[in-house]
Amino acid sequence: MANPNPLKTIFLTLFIGIISINANSQDDPYRFTFAPDVWYNDVDGIRLGIRTLGEVEGTFKDGPHRLDAGLWVGTWFPENPISYYLSFTEPLNSTYDYGNEPSIQLISSVRTGYALHRFQFNKRWQPGFDEYQYKELSLFFSKERMFNSEYRPYKALWQDDWKSLLGLNFVWSSNPDFGLFLAKVSVNHDVNEKTENFTVGTIELLQRIDLNEKFKLRLRFFGGKGSEFTPPEYLFLTSMNSAQNWLEKGVSRAKGTIPMPWLEAGSFQVGGGANLRGYLNRDINMLNSFQNSDIKVLFPLYKSMLAFNAEFEFPNLVNRAIKNISIIGDLTEVRTYMFADIGKGNEFTIVRITDGISQNVPVEVQGIPEDGIILADAGIGLQFSFNIPDYLGKDRGIFIRYDIPFWLSHPEDSESNFSFRQLVGLGAIISF
């Protein structure tokens, strides 16, 4: 197997050097705060480690030389038992106004079979002290590769080439009188000279409308577009997030954290993307067939996707009772809502796996969902959320959804439009 992290030594040396030089140059001492960390997946087994935050004393995670790092070992001692994550952020101007800093950030990570080494420029614009009123821009260059497919829940959705990515992420948050608004834009362009380059971009718009103190309307628009040679991990599914985005959360980063029988039964959804939640079983059934075959396996993905999600929240007695409990009521919420999803995937592509290698091929297959068809679903749901920061200052929020999409516009052949269907999801579709 090729070395999964050729820039590892460079990044580690750079991190240590910057921390040492800058920490020693400050009048105030540099402080490290440590915390143990325990996690599980089916390859590492129980993964034991330690996390640390580093900062100049008294800056409260808003000063120079900010470090966020972790080191872990897999107790089942797999092929790559040691994993790590390092992020070092340095403001470019020490006199910036609160919430308006420009900074550079270095990130190096090798964990759960994925290597990422990134240099990033960040800029934030925040008038005043309203944390919901800001704009944030990130520009980056990264080297990335999935080097061990054993960690992937559906490994055939991945290619293992190195990617050299130029990227942009932009977030705009606003807090008008009628409810919070959030816009997210992401663009990735591959500049690797050894592979056929691709570009993929997404946009997500979220709006909460406070109808009154008890009723709320939450709206979400999603759009995504990939170029001709976009690899399968970046292409779009109808019911779930793209495979690449599963890496963003610890629960979906590697197989087994979510038990595979739950995932393969279509009982568990990794939210995001088009999020047409009523079509989860259809996608999972095709993924299972795709995963369990050895050669010439076909699976449909979309190069472009448009979707709209809506949730109408109404009060419930459980949430009212919880809010009356001291402290717990400030950290916990139970939401009940009716939902509807509608979306359409275009530029249909087929991923073919031959001898373990993913390829996009333009073929027509019987029984595959029609390209460009509008899919819709509706149902009722419940979401439990609990959020308490740990003593390192990180949010440890948990969002658990139970959705019942009882109506589909295009059910499978053996189903009626109205039927009892259910799924559990981690992570809110519209979190505010």
C-alpha cells in the first residue's frame, strides 16, 4: 500500500515549530488543555486517545496560536492503528475587531482510512456581538486520499486516487425579525495533473420563520452540480448526503459506529444533500446489492441535484414539560413537525465496479430510477436535541430524528403511495 500521508512529516514539523516559536515569544504562557477520548468503529475497535486545545493564557480561544489536536490508537490494531488530527490557526492581524479576524489555518489528519493535508485562509465579518449575524469565507488547497476502503460503510462508492483540491467555502448568517437565515456555498476543483480533473459545487439555503411563539416553519433549498469526471464519493444521492460528506461527522466517518445492520436495513439516515427521506429504503436496497456483488456492479448517482425541504413545527406536551425542568430545560428540546420533501436529480450517471475499481459509465439499466423525474414525500417527525459544551469548549450536540414518511409520489413497484415507513437520523436537517 502506498504511503497515505506524504506531507505528514512536513506538517508535523511545521506545527511543532510554529507552536514552539510563537508560544515562547508571548509574555503570557501557552496553555494546553487535555481531555480523554473514546470512540468505536468496526476496523479500529474501541479507539482510545487524547484531545488537546492549545492557546495563549487568557485569550479564551480567540487569540493567537490556536491548536486543536487529537491522537488515537485502535485497540484491534488494524493495518493503520495510529490516527491523528492537527489544526493550527494563526490570526494575520492582532488588532482586528471582535469577530472580524483574518487567519491562516494548517490542517493535517490521517484517520479512519482517509488522509487530508490542508492550507487554508479564513476571513470572518461580524458586526457587533450577535453570533447569528456574520459572513465567513474560507479558501484552501488540500491533498486528500481515501487509502483504506475497509473503513467505508459502502466502499465501492469511493475512488482511491490522490486529489489536489482548490476549494472555497462561504457561510452567510443573518438574523431578521421573522427568523434565522443561513446560506452555505461550497466549491471544490481538482488540479491533480495525474488524473482527469473535476469540479463540484453545492449551495444550501435555510430559513426559519417564527409564525408565533408556538409554531415555526423551517425551509431548506439544496442544489448541487458536478462536472464530467466527478468521482462517485462527490456525486449525489436522492435520500442521503454524498459519501464524501459522511467524513464530516464522527458517527458516519467509519463503518460500525452506526451498526451496519441498522444501515443495511434502511433504518438509519445520514442526513444532508437532497434529503428526500422517504426514498431511503430504495437507495439502501440498491447500495446493498451494489456492495455485495464482486464484478460489473451498477449503481445510479446524479451529477446535478435540486431539492426543497419544509418542516412545520407544532407544540407538544413533552417539550413543554422538559422546559420546566431547571438546567435540563435549557439544554434539551423535543420538536414535533410535519414535513415535505421534493427534488429532482439530473445528468444521471452509472457507477460500475470492476475488480474493485470505481468508474462512471454512461449506460442504461432496467429498473434504475428515471433520470430527471420529480420525487416527493411527506410525513410526520420528532426530533430530540441535547447540547452541552465539554470542558474544552466544544459543542457536544446530539440531534436524533425519528421520521415517518407515510406518502411517496413514486414508491417502489410493490408499495402503495401511502404506507408506514420509518427511519432514524442523526443530525438535524435544519438545526436552528
